[in-house]
Amino acid sequence: MRDTATAPLDLSAVAFIDLQAQRARIGARMDAAIARVLAHGGFIMGPEVAEAEKKLAARCGAKHVISCSSGTTAIVMALMAREVGRGDAVFVPSFTFTATAEAPAILGATPVFVDVLPDTFDLDPLSLERAVAVARQTGLRPACVMPVDLFGQPADYDPIRAIAAQHGMWILGDAAQSFGAHYKGKPLGVCADITATSFYPSKPLGCYGDGGALFTDDDEVARRLRQVRVHGQGADRNENVRVGLTGRFDSIQAAVLLEKLAIFDAEIAERNAVAARYDAGLMGAVMTPVVRAGCTSVWAQYTICSPRRDRIAATLQAQGIPTNIFYPKPIHTQAPYRALPVASGGLPVTERLAQQVLSLPIHPYLSPEAQDRVIAAVRTAVA
Ligand SMILES: *Cc1c(COP(=O)(O)O)cnc(C)c1O
């Protein structure tokens, strides 16, 4: 989700993600908010950071919000706070952004790869059970399961929670693409034991640099997360009670986030309108994204699936319409992760999706005319 976020503006083209159009809406407020930080000079963990944490907590109902320096750092911090490390299995999908598997690997834990469901692209509970069996046979201790709320919609937390409980595991929700979405009426942020999100600029709720946050209802976990965020600092700055890192959020990014939070609900509604229009226009031509019953999506991506994926991408490219493939190389096939365990039966859905998925331009400012061009081009390619 990174390459086109900051591409220069070309008015003749359809933008994959359009942050400049958002600036037309809130740019003046944003510039003033940034100027206030420059004036007060409290650049790290300033008043904007406290306010952003309070607003994020109010939004999803989580008891604690711990902002941090990126989505990847958020995941690492969560695993550090729960003392996950060598000998521990952390169950992750392979059909996701690298950071999901990278975080446990950084800490010496073993990512164990789980297949995904063919319609919603998120963690397959049956494959999870098979992966837990493989981990036990390998002598690993099942510690944590990390469902990814891929492309903006929640993973299926209820069956995953049942399996986790059966094996004494806790759940770390990777909501990097999906903060703002709901699972059966509950906002992401309160669906897992710890939820991690990212404010990378191209995510549905982004800032103008790197940033992230952690959500939990657990007082002890929250206390440890706040220690980990500042080098394991205890009661005073000269006392280190655990190993930590530099994980803080900064005030300029928090100021940007606050302005974006103010229009987030409107933008989510606009993203949903774009997705509904794509659904209607593309129905029957390609497999359109499925949102699980009772759940909502914030549409980080609008991802279609077709055996003719490469032809569709080439046709769109010829017409100046950008697309992206998330993700063309599953993590378990990448060099650092190739030797790691996977669920028995392999990851056939993941491997097929890598060949067939294509993400189309989606953002709150995509005009119906631009969308019609995209829809017509996809239909031409598969005709
Ligand atoms: C973006 C992303 C991350 C990492 O977030 P950063 O802020 O870029 O570190 C982790 N997991 C998923 C699924 C993501 O899409």
C-alpha cells in the first residue's frame, strides 16, 4: 500500500489514492494545526498526541490507546509487552503486508503461516487449526494469533477467538488497513486482546508520515506498552524496567491525524459509495469484494479477483488507470520466511489469490466519471 501514495498530482489521470484532493477539503485547517505545533515546540508526545489518543479511544470504545511511531512498531510493541519470543509460534496469514510476519520474526518468535478464505481474503479458521497442530509437532508453543483485517474489513474474530481460547493463545488484531470498520456491531479496537493500527499516509486514516496506535482494555498490558514505547522506562526516566525501543508518536503527525479524524466518518461513507458503485458496475465481469455479513469495511483497497488479472491490469495501464497487486508474492515464498512452518495442506488459496487479485483505484474523492472509465476498461479487458 505504499508506492503511489505520494506520487505527484496528474490532473488527467485517475489517482490510485488521492491525498491532494483531501487537502482541498482540509488543507487550510491542517496547515494551521501544524503551525500551532511549530509554535509550541513540543514535538514528541505533545498535547496533540494526548488529544489524538483520547479521540481514538472515544471512537472505538477501547479503554487504553497507546499511540506509536508506525504500524510495524505497534505490532512489535504488542508482542514485546506480552513477552513473545524464541520458541513461540505466532500464527499469521501469508496473504498480507510483510510487517505482519516480520514483527514476530524480529523478536525471534516463529511466524507460522495460515491460509485465507477465498471470498473475504482473511484468516481461515480451519487452516489455523491445522497450523496449530503443525506448530505443536515442531515443538513450538502456540502463543498468539494475528488475524489481519485485510483491505479494510475485519477478519472473522468469533471462530478465531474460540480456537485461540482452546489453545491458550491471545489475539493481536492487525487493523493497519481497517481502523474505523466494525465486526458484528463492534468497532475494531475492541475485537482483539490487543489491536494494532497504522497511520501510514495511504491507509484509510493516515497522517503525513509514519505513525500507529495500539488499543487494549487490559490495564497491565497498557502499562507495559507505555513502558516499551520509551525504552522500558519505569517510574522515572533513569529506571529501565524492561527492554523497549523508541516507539513514540510525534505532535505534528498527531495534529494531522486530528484534522483527518474530523472528516473520517464522511470519508468512510464516501469510500463505501465508491465501492457500491464499483460493485454494481463490475458485477458478473469479475469477482467483486465480499464484505462479511454483519460487518463493515473502510475500503483500504477495492480488490477484484479474476483469472484474467494480468490482461485487466495491462488494459487499464494502457488507458492511464493505475492498479496495484496486493500481494503478488505471499510472505511464505519470500527469502527470509521460506523455511518457516505453514499449515498442513499448504496455502492454496493464498497462492491462487497472488495470481488473480487486482486492486483498483479507490479513495473518497474518486469521481463517478473516473469510476466509469475504470469500470468500462475492466469490462473491455474481460469481454
Ligand atoms: C501497512 C501495514 C502494516 C505496517 O504499517 P506501517 O505503519 O507501514 O509500519 C502492517 N500490517 C498491514 C496489514 C499493513 O497493511
